Amino acid sequence: MKYAIVMGSHRENSQSLKVGKYIENRIKTLQPDAETYLLNLQTANLPMWDEGLWKGDEKWKTIWSPIAAELQTCDAIIPITPEWSGMATPMLKNFFLLASTNELGHKPGMIVSVSSGRGGSYPVNELRTSSYKNNHICYIPEHLIIRFVTERLNEPEAVDESDTITRERIDYAIGVLELYAENFRNIRAKSEVWKSDTFKFGM
């Protein structure tokens, strides 16, 4: 099993990066045989989407192709985004424009939203509504909202009840995602059904 963890914050040393590394550690603890691929969009330097991606421009071959190759080997996707003005980050939305069914098609995704306060719900709704259409990622019903994130996941052990509940919820969600990832392999194996050039894009 291989998980892609995509950190969508533009900031250096972001809370999203902290959460992503924590989730990676929990995956490796709970599933010792699992692999992970961490994609930090703050350092990936992905250009904004343009039609050159479809035309095979050298720029995209150099920058996107290595990322696409890694994503193609993954069984599940975990996008992580802070809530900025009630929205997911531009870099994360750009990532979903770049990705196709080759990278994300019929793979389970689990959204993780990060908030310094009581927020965090709007990016979940945004990503469920508008980020899946052409790449065919399949979001599972479970998602995570890490509220008061600066106070959570900082120490090796939980520091209070809220931190404990956050960590328990993360472990639970990882377990649910694993089950979806195992079973979605059967769907992807039937590529003759869903890999259609006629109906390449969603409606």
C-alpha cells in the first residue's frame, strides 16, 4: 500500500506540513509495510496550469512528469489544506488541474483541512465539490478537520484531551482509508471499463 500526502500550504514550515509529517508517521506505525510519498507544494514549484501540459511542452516534462510518475504508483491520496478566507489554497487547486485519471483516477482520497481556530469546514466542501471532475479521484466519506492546529500534534504524546481525540480520530481515518484503498484496487484493475477516451472527462 502506498499513500500520497499532498501538503497544499504556500508557507514555509507550515502547520499543514506538520500535520502531513504526523500522518506519515502514523501510517508507518499502523501499517509497517506501507509506503508514503510526500509532496510539499510549497517547495515543488509547480507552475500554474497551461495548455502546454497537454501538448507535452518540455517545461511540463521536467517539472510534472516525475511527480506524475510517483502519483501513479500510489493507492490513496491525502490532500492537506489550510483554510484561507474560507477556501482551499490556490496551489492545491492547481494540483488538481494538473492531475489526470492516470495519476488519481479511481483512487480513494481523504481530505484533511487545517485551521488555527474553529474553522476548517469550507475547504472540505470546496474540494468535494470541484476538485474531482476530470481526474476522477474518489473522496471517501471520512475527512479530517484539525482545529486549533498550533496546539495539536506538537509533542510525541498528547498534551490534553483535545489533542488525544485528534490523534485518535487520525488513526481511525487512516484505517478507513486503508480499507477503501485495498478495495479500489479491484476497480482500477478493470481499466477496460473506466479508461474511456470517449468519456474521458466528468460531467
